[in-house]
Amino acid sequence: MRFLGLIRLALAIILAACSGGSEHGTPPPAPAFAANIMRTSHGVVHVRAEDFRGIGYGLAYAYAQDNVCMFADTLLTVRGERSRYFGADAHATRSVNGEYGAASDFVDMRNDESDFFFRGYLDLDELRAGYAVASQETRDLLAGYVAGYNRYLRERAAQLPAACANAAWVKPITVDDMYLVLAEKALHASGEVFAREFVAAGRGATPVSISARRVPERLAALQARLGSNALALGRALTADGRGLLLGNPHYPWTSTDRFYQAHLTVPGKYDAMGVILGGIPIVVIGFNQDLAWTHTVTTALHFTTFKLQLDQADPSGTSYLVDGVVYKMRPRTVSIEVRQPDGSLAARSRTFYFSKFGPVLLNPAAGMEWTTTSAFVLADPNRANTRMLDQWLAIGRSHSVDELKGALDSVVGLPWINTVAADRHGQTLFADASVVPHVTAAQFGGPCLAVPDLLALDGARSSCAWGADPDAPAGIFSPKNAPFLQRSDYVANSNDSYWLTNANQLLTGYSPMYGRTQVEQKLRTRIGFKLLQQRVAQGRPLTAGDVEQLAFANRIYAAELVLPQVLAACGGAAEPLLADACDALARWDRHADLDSKGALLFREFWNAAAQLPDKWTVALDPADPVNTPHTLRAAALPAVLDALRLAAARLRALKLPLDARLGQYQTDVRNGVAVPIHGAIGDIDGSYNSVHMGSGPDASGYHQVIWGTSYVQVVGFDAQGPVARGLLVYGQSVDPSSPWYCDQLPLYSRKEWSALPFHERDVRADPGYVAQKISE
């Protein structure tokens, strides 16, 4: 028996030595990537890891669980591979009833044009060089994100959602792909504005149909569809003396421009909660222990063009002069693969030309010609902006508005957005620290502006080139020399210029590149300030509940401005249609709530009437931009009533009641259920809560939100840290089979807010808490 015992002991020693897991042997190697993924109510993701590789890894895995088809399809866009899988003539996949879509209104082009744009405009070598000098945390985040997404594909390749099941285009990703994903986000207000002009200038290109609208008109149209509200209250106004923030971006409901709720924690190094934007692997709007922040799209310009003087000695038209010195353009030839009707692939190539300012553009209808004497090029400081992740990392690590301002000043990585923030100490901040070309007022208004309608500077003179600040990347303004304001009462922005950030301290004195001052503000901006002023005038300190009510107040400021005169003018009208319309508007509550009856009629009426010129009696008073202009001119009333007649006739033709209840006729359909949607357009009609519907009206009203209130957060602070409530209106997932596909939309419909658990004890106590550990 003793002999058998010795044998057993020997075997145990041998097995222990071979296992590598013995406490006396060599420990197993640490995993390269590891994360704890937790979810709380509504699928909100909390990723905790020991390093940044881990939070990238866990975040990508969770994001793929909810949105793999959308992300995979969008990757085809930035890789320039849409034509390879879907053919040249199709456009990017459109969302249907809230399911995934890769289509973006920033770049709505045929697949072949889109492929040539992304392959030609973006330069992977430049992006690689930029990320090579980024922080180690940024590089680790991206490496982890790639590993997490690819792990999900390995595990679920045979069980993908119906929208992309067995699709050859769902493929593993690389870090290069992530560089392209990030680069695309940076181009929304610059390169993508000129995508068609860039493609048209490619040698070997077929003619491209391009809008002849002037550049300022194009930007105005883009900004009209990109909206956000931001309000930060400081200790002078809040009940507890701490800061209070409303973040309310109005952003696309489809494509990877959708937000995604996430809480990312590396103990002792980073702990922030809020939302990421598509595949960007960091919190972009959110809060941490001591600070809450949000962003709005700025009115600043993030590009210029240059008019080049071409060298007559070069018949190719690819040499140009600066101060009489000849420079040769750099050609860049790219190829794409195009799927043919029989399934085979055919190659197409184009050559694009780059000056030292940027690439050549072509749009003869808009005045951008490439002749033997001149050419126009695009100068875009966001084309190789590889500082975004470092910027949001620095924001998320800031613990006061002073630290945040320092982070914005030092990194200078935000592409096209303002920042509004409040901290636990009761301070607030507004800053336009976005990437803005260094063009002075003298350059902008003098002879250097060669073609104002094209924002074209004279490229033949070096004195007209972008300037430089010593503490900013070459060619752009330092945020130290950009608009900002710190106050203890409030700062706010709703996509108008920096000028009206606080009604008691109007800002001026910055480059015209940051937007116009002393101009009429949009009605959405004005109602936001009026709502705040009226609350303050009540004489009691403000609470988070007050801010939540303000966010979804749904007052229609245009109605408050014009209906008293309109109703007086049409009182006793003998015309039955006009009398019925006036009666409906007289009984309407002048809101865009679900029970508001008459909101549809007013929308159709005011969409037309708002375009009437010279309609106000009291003009803009630059000292009072919140309350002016106002009062309709008597001479404008006949045209205003004509607009009301036409709107009423249109609704009658559709058999829509003039006093239609908004919630019955403004809906978003999910899994066959029509969810009532409150809110109105915003800038035109003065609704603070903005939604842009994708259709309508038809016989059943307006359907499917395409832009608008998306993520909304109200964040305050107590002695332990942040106290936050919010919603991701459209939900975490685009997969109709997911429980997170439409679970938050009914909450929005009912104006119900959800607690956002930040502290670990609250995360674990959440009724929806589940956890999963992954590693490799």
C-alpha cells in the first residue's frame, strides 16, 4: 500500500509540473486582452478592464453583439469596397424601420463614387504616421477594439443577425480599418462636403452631377440638419450649488453616426460613462466622477479652398505658382473593384492630384473650374486629424472645467464640435476648441479672399496661406485664441454661433471663421434661452427635474410669436377653409406634445410662411438677440394667410384633420408597432426638442425619425459623485430580434427618464444586471 501511495505522489508531481498552473510552477501567461462586460437596464454596457486594450476589447465585443451588421456594412464604405459587393450604381444601404443602415446623409453617392472618394481622399500612410505618435492609450484602445470585434466574428460567424447572415462582406478588421473609421467621422464638415467635387476632378472620371449651390448655402443646409442642445448651469443658479448639465444631441438615428451607451473603466486611470459614436472606442459625450460634458455642432468653418495660379509652361495643368515659384502637384492613382451583373469583378482606376494645400476639386456649375490658368483645391485640416481619441481621453480624465479647458488647449483634436460642460464645483464652460483654419479677419475680408462664394483664398500668394499659433498644430487656431466662456451661472448653445453663449455676456472679437455675430438667431436657440430665463425669473434655484422638463417642453416658439396676429387677421373669415384652419389653431396648445391638436397644421403652414422675406416689424436688436426680431408686419399678413390656406388645403386633400392629434400622426415604427413621437422641427418652428421625420405628411402623417433627439442626459452631482438620468432614444441595437432594439423609444414617447448607474454598487444593484468575462 505504501508503494502505491508513492506512485500516486510521483504521478501528482509529474502532472503538476506539466500543467503550468501549479502554484509552484510557472504561472500561465496573462491574456493579451481581457475585460469584464456588464449590462444594466436597456442593455447599457459597462466595460471594466485593467488596461485600455481591455476596454477596447470589451467595448467592441459588446458593440458587435448589438450592431454587427451595421458596422460591417459601414466598414465597406471607408475601405472603398462598396462596389465590390453591391455594384457600382447602388447607394449605401438605407435603414428600414430602425434596422441597420450604412447610408449617411454626409456622403450620399453611388457606390463607385463613394469608393473613389474614400480610397483617393484618405491616405493610410498619413494616418499611420499620425497614430504612430499618438498616446499609448489610444493605440491600445484601437488594438483592443480590433481584437474584440474579431473575436465576436469568430464566435458568431454562423449565427449573425438576419440582415447580414452568411454575407461575404462581414469580415475581420485591422487597425488600419479603425484608422479609416475614425477619419471618416472627422470629415463630416469638411472633406465630405466636397466629396463629389473631389471625385469629379479625378482624371479618368466620367461626368458627375453636382449641385451648383454656393458653399455657404451648402453648409447652412448641412447645419440645419445637424442640431444639438447643450445647457450647463453653475452654482449661482442650482439648488445645491453644484454644476448641472443637459446634453441633448440631435443626431442621425441610422448608420454608425448613431450613439451607443457605454461606461468604460480602467481603475485609477479612466472612468467615464455616456455614449460612444459608432465605432469610436471612447466616451464622446458623458460624465465622470466630477465633470459632465456634451457637444454641439459648431458654426465655425473647418476648411477653406484655394484658387491656384497654374504654370502656363506645364500643359498638363498640374503645376502651380506660389510667389512665382513653381510647385508640381502630386498624383495619387487608386483602383477599385466593381461587381458585374454576372458576379465577376472588374477594376477601375482614377488619378487624383494634390497640391500642398490639398486636392483639386471640380464643379464648373458652381464656379470650381480646372482650366489652363487656374484650379481650385480643398484645404482640410481634418483630413489627417489623428488626435480625436487622445482628445476624448483627455476630456474623460478631466475633473473640473479648468482641467477640461487645459485638455482642449493642449490636444486640439475635436473636429467640428463645441464643448459645453459643468463640474461638481459649480463652474461651467463653453468652448469652440474645434479644428479651425488659421485665417484672420484681415485675410477673410480683404483681397486674399479671391472667390467669396467658394471660400477660396488666393493660393498664388504665401501671405494668403493659413497662419499658425505656436501652441497648435500647423495651420489652425489654438483654442486659447478661440471663443470660450467660463461662468458660474450658465452657458448654452444650440448650434448658433459662439456670440450668444450667455445673454448677459455676448462674445465678439474672434476670426470670422468661427461664425457670424450680431445676426438673427434660430428660433430653437431663442426658445432655449427663453425657457431658461423664465425658470430663473421664478426666483427659485434650479434642479435636475427642471432641466428635464425644459428638454422636452415642446413649446413652439414660432406659434407664440405669430399666432396672436394671425388669428386676429383671420377672425370672422367668410372662407370656410380658412375659418376652419384658424379655429383649429386657436384651440391648439402651441406645443408639440402627443396630445397637441393642430401641431401638424401649424408645421405645414409655418414651413412655408417662415420663408417669407421682410416679415418682422421689430428687427433684430443686437443687444437683445433672445427676444428679437418679432411681430409680423401688417403688409406680410396676406401672404401669411395664403400660406395657411395652402397648408389647410394640403391636409384636407390627404384627409388629415386640421386638428389632428400629433401622437396619432407622427410615429416611428418598430417591429410593426407605431410608437408616437413628440417634438417638432426645431430651427424653423422654435421647438427645443428637435426631430426630423423621414416622410410626410401622407394620408397617415409623418413616419420614421431620421435625425433628432438621440441621446439625452441630465447630470448633476452629490457628495459621492454623478447623479445622472437619460435616454438613448432609439435604443442600443439595430437588430429587430434584440431586446434593446426599441425598448427605450416608448420611454421617450412617455417622457420617462432612466437612471444611469455610474457607481459599481449601483451597476450591480440594477435590475437588469448581467456580467460576462472574456479574454484571449
